[in-house]
Amino acid sequence: MTKHSFHLALIAVPLLLSACAGNGAPASKQAPASPNEIVIGVAGPMTGDLAAFGEQLRRGAEQAVADVNAEGGVLGKKLRLVIGDDQCDPKRAVQVAQRLIADGAVFVDGHFCSGSSIPASELYAEAGVLQITPSSTNPKLTDSPAAMESKTLFRTCGRDDRQGTFAGAWIAKNYLTKKVAVFDDLSPYGRGVADETERAIQAGGVQPVLREHFTQKQSDFSEIIARLKDAHVEMIYFGGYHDQIAGFVRQAREQGFTGDFAAPDALNTSEFWSIAGSAGDGVRFTDASSQVNFVSAKSVVETFRSGNYEPEGYTLGSYAAVQAWAAAAAIAGSTEASQVGATLHSRTIPTVIGDLSWDHKGDLTHVNYAWFVWHEGQYTEEP
């Protein structure tokens, strides 16, 4: 995609919500930042099919802003958070990025989907806006900027190639003599992690008997389920998002498929069980080892729970993104992206999800992956 293709006309649906540490009222235009405040953004699917994940990012960012401001802010100024709704659509993501830049944001927490983060990241880099995503795992997101020596893009999550290697090696070991299938939804996230998992499965000595693709909006899986049953598949790895995987699992069980299911980190939301119901029992997924029980997260988790919100999924990663940026800006004595980025590249930063450090691409130097299994409406980490 060329730079010129990013400059798209704004559509009529509101793309931004304004929030000052918790106020999510719609707004069509942002007031300019006062001399005593710093504007930052959080961007993701605040509405639409993946809104559960947008809420995780928003909740994490809002609480982090509230906590940072309670401690005096950054460089003596309070943070003002602007929320962008991209619905995980690349075109909307570009429009959100344009608006956040126009509103004077110096940092963006997000986006959620890799397909949104990748095009938006080019605008942020050009405008000198530092970006930290808590959820976009496609390797291209950091590989491409690193090749051009861009140093202002980071993650507080892992990468598909590392997650896929972890998942694929486990599947190959545990299903060495059984029939395995690999599916994806053709999204940058779903296909990327499925491809990496397939490579790791093959490296472990297992050749998948089926490799299927379908669209993100597909809802009838009868033909695919029939092929699975005909091929006597015993394990399906599904790269995609929770809503479609849940629908697939439900239909598969209703149609008599008895094989096992595995998926990546997008199943870390209670909405998966809400859609799949009891058919989701035993479905497993990979993610970073659970962070809610970290000592570093204890007080923040208690704050969320006291407000009747469980900080699942990417909530703490979003909090950590704001926390890491604020700490690096304080150390650098500046909100300039190049200076904050240089600080993040050269330091280990304490956060709610542990002490974080980044390599030259902006990827975390260490991520502990684990398997989680759904059972009776909740998922638990396997020891």
C-alpha cells in the first residue's frame, strides 16, 4: 500500500470517543490540548464484532491514565486520553490514526488487530508518534519498520512466529500419529499464526491432512465439517478470532465432530464461552502465561475487580503500554517519540506484567507462553 492511499475520506460514522480517565462520551471533535496536559490515544474495535477486545484495551488505558495522573502525571502534566474506534477495519484504522495525530496525540496504545496496526503504524512513524500495541502479533508489524531503522514501534505482547512455534511443537508431539487439520480466517492475524503453527507442526514430523481457509464473515461451516469427519481429523488448529471459532466449534459439535480444538490468544475473552456454550468445553488456546496473579499486578487487578471488571485478555497489556511509555518519557525528560523510543530500547521498564525489555525491532525479549483450557465457562492455565 502506498502512502497516498492512506489519505482516505472520513466516513460519517464517528471514529473517536473522548475520555479523561474513564469518561467515554462520544465526541466529534477534540479540544486542543492545554499547556498543562499531554494527549495520548488508545485505538481498537470499540464497537462491532470484536468490541470485547476494544473494551479490554480501553479499560487498561483508562486505568493507567488515572493512576499516572494520580501520581502527578508525566513531566508535570496530566494525561488526556482520546479513544479511537477502528472496528478492526484497516481503512477505519487509517482514519483513526489521522484523527489522533490531528488531535496532538504523542503516543498511541494499540491498535488491536494486526490488520489495523500495520497501516496505521506508517502514519504514526511519519508523524513522530510512538506506538505500543498490546495485542497485534503479526511479525510484519515490527519487521518492516525495523528494516527501515524505525525505532518508535513496540509491543507488550508476543509475535505469531513465536506463538506458532510453541503451539505447533506441542501439537506435533501430542498428535504425532494422529490426523491434524489447520484452518484460518484469512485475516493477517489468523492466517499469520496458522501458517507459523503449520510450519512448526511439519517440523515436528506431522503433515496436516487438511489446510482450510474461509472468510471472517462466514457463518455456515457444514461443508468443512463434513470434510473433517470424512478425513477422520482428530485435532484442528484454528487461526482466527473468538467469535468465529466459537461458532465453528458449536456447529462442529452439533454435527457430530468429536476431535480436539486448539487456537491462539484471541480466545482469551469470556465472549468465547457466551457464543460456544458447552461445546467450548476442552477447547485450548495459547497465550502469554497468566498475568493477573503477578505480584506486580496485584493492586491494579484489585482496583479492576473492585469495580466489577475482570481484567482478562489484553487489559493488563494495555495498562502496561501506557505505563511503559509514561516511565520512558519521564526518564527521557521528553515526549518526543525518538527520545522515548531510545529509552525503551535501552532500558528494562517495570510494569504490571513484569519487567519488560525490547529488542532492536521493538519486540519483547522474552515471553512465556502457556496453554489455557476452557471448562465450564472459564479458562485456566495448564501447569
